[in-house]
Amino acid sequence: MNEKYLPFLDESQIWSIIEQEQKPDPARVKEILAKAKEGKGLELNEVAALLAPIPDDCLADLFQAALDLKEKVYGKRMVLFAPLYVSNLCANSCAYCAFSAQNKDLVRKSLSREEIEEEVKIIERMGHKRILAVYGEHPMWDARAIAESVETIYQVKTEPSGEIRRVNVNSAPLDVDGFALLKQVGIGTYQCFQETYHRETYRKVHLAGKKSDFDWRLYAFHRANDADVDDVGLGVLFGLFDHRFEILAMLRHAQALESAYGAGPHTISFPRIEPAQNSELSTRPPYAIPDDVFKRIIAVVRLALPYTGMIISTREKPELKRELLRLGISQLSAGSRTSPGGYAAAFANRPEAQQFWVGDERELPEIIQDLQLDGYLPSFCTSCYRKGRTGDHFMGFAKTMFIHNYCQPNALLTYYEYLLDYASPQAKEEGARCIMENVRAMPNPRDREVMMERLRRIENGVRDICV
């Protein structure tokens, strides 16, 4: 067996760590938080301690440390993207998902090339530059079909400056040759959620289809890396099993990837179970995650993996999202639709075709306005992937916190593009003030001068200036 594929998930070991850390001493918790603030990450036993009951003052310190660390690594920028559901055809039977093959009431839809083009045009006219393409697991959508759809997305251009500069993919696991095809067409991050790392729970909720193979899914990122797809995105579906086990297992997965390939996950997503059509389990999650626990999860993962991009989706309501952004989130979907064809007028607002109920129905301009009011800098940056800063190369910049020197300038440049090409006059005025505040906050006078020159170039019609 390839040494990189050796077993890494030991359930008894994870439970032993959780058991040992059920009642951590407050002094030890403070020591762990002091270590976390250095940005070096945490061991599994330290993570377990922070997930256990801790004093209120330690909890407040935990939340503040998570925010401080996120801003040290990535600054105040918040990356925005749009999901594009290409198909809800699925051969799997998953107890929590509306796309399940057993759900006979779902309106099934698989986008044609022309329909993909139309959806992308709408997303581009919103101002987005980054898409997460989502596919159900179905024989129709093999690696070649996915690759062709990605090529289609990249080919769509609209006026005045519409183009998708990075296509990330959320699809069923592929073999190495399949991932190699995706690499050839230039995908960004490959995203795949284990859903639950607890084997018995996994078996119970995945009733039929290829997805019922736990290990095939578990080693998907190993095969992706073997095909040189070195930006990968982890996640679990919170609510299926004990969140403490899930987090420690997910972090063990990250450790295994770093050990084998020199780079952990580029992103981690935090979906909670939301009601889905004809899914009783989704309306009564066996391990429902209250908001206060969810906030702790996000803050702890930020401290454990300070270099990782952390994503929150439209599952969560705006009020909670605002709190989560202060706990370490660095990316969010905006103006999203979760059904195939959901952006086109003919298919808009079709809950009978979507994967789950959406909690955040704000459109992109409103989300941008709210971000600015909360002190964040909206970003449409795609530069790292296109400049070759991926995998262990990216991690080198992120772990030393040098990545901030790219994130801030690229956020300013891409946000100014958006303002000039897609924003209303009022939004343009408010956004310009936000940009100038951020430029003035740059400590180095030379950096301010260079940024002002680049902004003038954008104002004169130059686009896609990558730092």
C-alpha cells in the first residue's frame, strides 16, 4: 500500500482524547489560548479542551483570539463567491439531502451547456469573479462532463468586465485520472465533505449509491493531490453526530494531508443540517447544533488551523452570520441560489428544486453594504490560484502570515473593479470611502503610493491587476 494512504482515523483514540479533556483546568485553558494566539495551530487534545465547558472569561478570550488571528493572517478582507448548481441528479440515497435518489418529489434539473452559459452570465452581471460549481453524483456527470462544464464557465464573458476567474468544484470523489482532467481545465479548489467521520453514523445515513463507501470518500483528497489538485476543501455536516468527534476527526484528516503532501486544507466549510424536502432526519437532526455551540466550533477551528480559509454559506441567517464573521470566517457565498437554473428568471425561487432551505436571501449589494458597515473589506480576489500560490506554496505564505500582503491589495483592487463596473452610484460612493480608509491605514507610505497608482489604472479602464 502507498504509505500516503495508510489509515489515519482511529475512533478509539479520538474518544480517548475527548474523555481526557472533559473538564480542563481553567489555568490550562488559558495556556492553550496563549499558545493559540501565536498562530502555530493546536494539537487534538488542546482542541478537545477548548470544546469542553470552560469559564465565561475564557470563552470571551477564545472568541477574541479567533478574530485577532483571522485578521493577522488575512486582514479584514472577506472573500465573496457564488455557488452554481449544475445538476441535482443524484444516484445516492442520503437521509439528510433533498437530492437523494429516493426523493421522488424533487424537480430534477441538469443544466445544458447553453443553460450553464446563461447562469454564468447572470452571476457575472452581479459582479462575481469566483464560482463554486456543484454537482450531484450521477453517471451523467463523470469527470469529463464536469471538466467540460468548467471549460464552459471559464469561456463566458460579459460586458463591462464579466468573467469568472476561478471555478472551484464540489462534486463526488473521482479517481486520480478524473482529478487530472479537472486539473487540466484549471479548477481552483476541489471541495468534498465527508459529512460525518463516524463510520456507523455514515453507514446509517448513506443508504445506497457510491457515496455509501466511506473510505472512497475519505481518501478523495489524497487522490486529488496525486493528480496535482493541491487546493482542497474539507467539511462535515454538523448535526449528524457529536460535534467534538467530528472536529477532532476533521483535524486529524487535515494532519494526514499535511503529512502526506505538505499542505492541509485550503478551506473548511461549516454547513449545519437545514430542512430538506422529504427528509425527516433534516427536520430533526440527531445532534442538532445550537448557535452558541456553533460559534464555539468556528472559533476553535480558526485557532487550530489558522492558515485555512473558513467558509459560511447561505444556510445561516444574516444576524448569526454577522457574529460568525467575528469568530474567524474569511469567505462567504453571496446572492446564492441552491437549485440548478436558480439564477435565471424562469427558475428563480423554486424551493421544490433546491438542496436545502436558504437562511440568507440577501442579494450581493446588500451583503456588501452590511460587510462595510461592520468594518470588513469585500473581496473578489482570485489571485493566489492564478499566480501559482496553491498547496504547500500557499501554506508557506499563510503560516507565516505573509499572505496578508497579497490579500489586502488584491481585495482593494477587485473591490474597486466591482464598484466601477457593477455598483449603484450610492454604493460606489460608500465603497470608495471604504477603499480610501483601507489605503490610508497602510503603514508603509510606499505601499500607499503603489496602491493609489494601481487604483488610478483601474479607474482608467485596466482590469485584472493581480498582486
